Amino acid sequence: MKLSYFPDTDTLYIDISDRPSVESERINENLIIDLDSDGQPVGITLEHYSKTASSQAIEVDLPISMLTTQQTA
């Protein structure tokens, strides 16, 4: 997952998949979901982010398994 903030447009984009987006569905005036060819979400756009967010901080909770170093044989 990758978070990108674009201050010039006050937009936060959450990239949740490596699959390409083929269509977008506007949920409301501030929320757009990008979908792949199977209709699965691959990205989330939050427009007017600073005006709609309840906090200026972005926090991410990761499972401990993602934080440990994996060794390859």
C-alpha cells in the first residue's frame, strides 16, 4: 500500500494494489474508488483531504509480520 498526498489539489491517494485501474466509481463529492478489470478496488482518492479529515496526521497500523525481516534461502 502506498499513500500519496498532493498539496496543490489537497488530494490523498491510497494505492492498495499493483493491478491497473480500468474504471472509477465516485462514491460522493470527496471519495472515488478505482477498480480493476474484475471490479476489485485498487485505489482510493480522497479529495479536499485537509477539509474532510478529522486529524492532520496519517496513522498506519501494520501487522508485526510486515515489520520483521524475512530471510531468503
